[in-house]
Amino acid sequence: MTALPEIPDENSVFSLGEEREAHRSISPRGRKQDLALHAEDTQGGVQPSASIADPLPRHQSSKSFSTLNQALSELRLVSQRASLSLRRKSILSPRTPNLPSEKQDPAGDERPSTSCNTAPKPSSHSRASVWLRRAASTSFRHRRDSSTLPSPTYDHKLYNYNVTSPVPGSGSEPPILPYDPASGAAARAAAAAQNEMLGAGRVLLLRDETRLGEPKLTRDSESGIGIDIRDRTDDTAESQTAVVRKDPTSYLPAELIAHVLSYLDSTSLMKAELVSRTWHSAAISHHVWKHIFQGEYSKSIRSVARCASANVGGVGMGRLIPDQDWKRMFHLRKALEARWIKGAATAIYLEGHKDSVYCVQFDEHKIITGSRDQTIRVWDVHTFECIKVIGAPSPRSAADSRASPAPSSEYHRASILSLQFDKEILVTGSSDWTCIVWDIQNDYKPIHRLRNHTAGVLDVCFDDKHIVSCSKDTTLCVWDRRTGELLKRLVGHRGPVNAVQLRGNLAVSASGDGIAKLWNLTSGLCIKEFPSKDRGLACIEFSEDARTILAGGNDQVIYRFDANTGELINELKGHKGLVRSLHLDGTNGRVISGSYDMSVKVFDFESGNLIIDFPGWTTSWMLSAKADYRRIVATSQDSRAVIMDFGFGLSGIEMLEG
């Protein structure tokens, strides 16, 4: 039995105009036969075949509707086809159908080829493909001219074939997929309604969420997930506006605001001054800047507390007086640091000694120097004038000065080789083999003369309990500060002991034998040695925490040792002559050295890098150099002392003095 075409459904791709075109191309006899076959299908229950029937002879059929139900059904199909044909055209139109060649009659009506009835019967898949390609070329609004497109040879019911499953591609032909316009329609409708609701009722939605205390999530029933599609920018701004715009200076007490601002760093605090006039008044508070200033430079205070006797220079922390301008002091310290980095110092020379100046120490009010001319001079640090001379220059020659002076002499009768002072006493060591303790508070009157060495005293140091001296006789002597009594004599070096430093119960010494020794003052024993690589050592420095030892000498380098392990940590290089003097400014992290190459150099304590070089600031050897936060004071063999002042001409610099 010949398979019948499938009954058209609602998804047919043909429009009413296309059906009429098909009706016009079919004879009255063929139309009658189609209607008869259609009635047999619908009444007899015959199921449509999966294959498409061969073209039937054209016959005439009636154009009227048989029943009212059929008319209503046809009208409904016409309206749906009109809308669906537009959608399907955009999807199916790119596919160009490869139609079989057909003959045209002389009148221009398209006729089926006679070979259609004689050719082998095509398969159902190929027939469906040909039918769909022809359907793709059909449009509701834009019909192709009959002269360019063959007339349909099938009954119009064959064009209503419904593809319910994908049809695989054949060769270079792409697969054909079913198209259901109803797929996803519910989800798209829900999304459109959702967007319309959010656009129209956003304010109401935000108010409801604020009242209920929890956000409402819009739920996509198709995907089963909850998505919040609100604009969080507006929501965040709405919820935080009240907090951001509240000025704490208008609600909190001034004392509390000052306490809060004191936790800022200096850069943030200066930015806070620009917020408003109220913030400016709060940010320039003396209490706030006092906390910032002392927090930045509190290391200076701790350093002085640990080593109160090492009174070298000042700490630059100012005085605790009412209404102190701490902000200005902070900027002064920053300006000083910038000058240190650039090496921008002003040279000021102190002239008065008649011979080489061997030693120097200073604080924020005075500078004390000792010379080969057997005198001690006290200089005013502000006016740079000599305000006191202790001792009188001796007319005797250098050879005569090495002789031991008379015990009854009140002053030194030879070169002043070393000195150190604090607020109470001044201790000097001389080539006359003795040390003298002077009372600073009583116009520098001598208190004790310390005698035990058998050669010149090359260096002295003290703390609140002991005085330690070292000599060319290769020994060290430990004295009681209050009574001047000799407590211990330390023996171990094989050459002149050129320098000594004291930290608590430990003392470190440097000798011409090329070895630095660490001593325990309680036992009087050497507990560790630090050898140089070559030649002797001329100077020594002990860090305030007693962990680092610096030593310099004739091999032109500065050694940095670990005091606990004895390990050589670093070598500071740069000098081209004997390193004669060392000073460790632990407060500011700088190492100052003086050398026989007539230069003063400044090294970074941590890295060992050379920061500043002052070559040729004197005309002879540099014999001693010390520094604080503001200046370097160095002495030379040319009988002068030079002040390298980094704060000279800086307005208000005196505010940093203690």
C-alpha cells in the first residue's frame, strides 16, 4: 500500500499564500484524490508513514470547507503558520536546496519532470531532506518568482511534514535538527517578567529587605539556583552613606580624637590635616606630634639610658617644656637627615692649641679637646670660643716631656693622649704615665691622680663604677671611680694597648700586636680574642648592647666582629691609610672613622656601605673623630679641631637640644 503523507500540524512551515500557490499548480482531479486519501486517513485510523510518497497525478479538488470544525481548524493553522514562517525563514533560509531538475511548460507553469515517475524510489531520509530544503526556500512575505523556482509537484499536505527527531547529515550536508518554538518560552517569559519587576519596583524591594533584615534572592525555577541580580553598588552606597558622612571630630571629645590620631604615621597625619578645618586643628595638636616624634626617635632615648656615661654629643630629642612645637622638631630632624644623606655639612675650625690635638669629646653645650701642648681646652659649642684652658703649655721639648713629672704637679706635664667626661667628672690620660680625675661641677678641679702604669696612658673610659685605662706598657688597669683605688691589672697583650672600651662588666681592648681582647672585669680574664688579618690595631669600639666590636688599624680596614661568637661579620673598606679613630653612633646607625689619609668617612652600621666621605678637610692626619645626630667633631695633627655641622643655618635647630 502506498504510504500517505503526514497530516499537517500547528508547526507547519507553509503560509496561506503558499498553500494557495500549491492549489493553483494542481489539477482539479488531483485535488479530489488528495481529499479522498485524507478522509480515509482520518477516518480509518491509518498512521502516516515515515517516508514521503511519490508525486501524485494532479487532479482538481474543492476549495470549500466541508465542515465548520474543519474551517475553524484551517483558520487556526493559517494564523500560526503566518507567524512561524517568519521565524523559520531566518533559521532555514541559509540552506540552499539542491532541487532536482524539472521541465517548464511553454506557458511558464512549472511542470514535474517525466523522469520523476521512472526513477528509482528514493529513501525516506532523502525524501525528507528534499522536502525540507524546498520548504526552506519558501517565505511568507517574499515568494520567489515562478520563473526562477520550479512549481511544487507534491500536494500541499506533504509540506506539513513534522520532524520530531534530529536527521543526521549526509555527506557534506549538515544535520537537520527539530525546531520547537515553545522550548524555553516559559523561562524567557519568567526572566522578562522578573526584569520588569526589578526595574519598576527596585525602591520597594530595597525597603522590604531593609525592614526584614535579610536580602531576597530571586530564584530561577528552571535552573534551581538562587541568584541575587540586584545592583550592589546602589545598595552599598545606600547602607553606608549614613556612616561615611559622620565626622568623628563632631561627636567625639578632643582628647579621644588626639589619642586616635597619635596612632597614625607622620605622612598620614599630615594628610589628615587637609580634610577640614576641624581635622586640621585636631591633627596639629602638640600631644599628637609629641607621640609621633618620640615614636620615630625613641631609640635615642633608650640608647642614652643604656649607656649614660658615654656622653658624646646630644640625642636631638628636645626639651619637655609646655607648648613645645613637636611638629616643627619632627621636620627639623627630617631636614637634618636629608643633609646627612647629601653630605651637606659646614666646616667650622677651632684654633687655639699649639700642637697636635689627640683627643676630643663633646656634648650639646661644650667641646673638650686634649693636645700635645699639655693643655685641655673647653669650647662653647654655640659660639665656638674657647672658654677654659686647663694646664699651661710647657716650653720643654718632646724628648723632655717623656720624663716622669714631679708628683706634686697639679696638671699633666706631658701630652694629653685621651679623655672622657660625663656630667660630673672628666678623666684624662697622658704621656706622663698618669690619669687625672677632674671635677667638672667644681670648675675642673683635680680629684684623683691615678698612678700605676709604667708608660704613657693611651686611652681611658669609665662608667658609674669603674675607670679603665690602657697603656704602652701592654697592660690595662681597672680603678674604683669613687675612691681612685686600683682594683685589677689586666695582662695579656704583647704590644702597646692603644684603645679600650667598657660596657658593664666587659671591656674590650685593641693592641699593636694585632689582636683585640674581650675581658671579664670580675675575674680579670680574657674570654675571647679577635685577630686582625694583618698588622696592628689602633682603635676599638664596643656597641651599646655589647654584641658588636669594631676594630681598625694599620691594614686600612675596619673589622666588624660578633662579640658572642668571635666571628668576623664584615669589613668596612675605603681608607687608604691607617685607621686611627673609630666612633659608633648606635643611635643613628652610623660609624665614623678618622685616618692618616687625612679623611673622615661615615659608614652605614648595618650594611657597611660608605655613606659620606670628607677628604682633605684638614692638612694632616686625622687623630680622633666623634659624632652625634647633628655634627662630626674631628681633631688633627695640624693643631686644629674641625666641626662638620649639618645643622648650621637651619632655622630653629636649637629646639632639638636637650
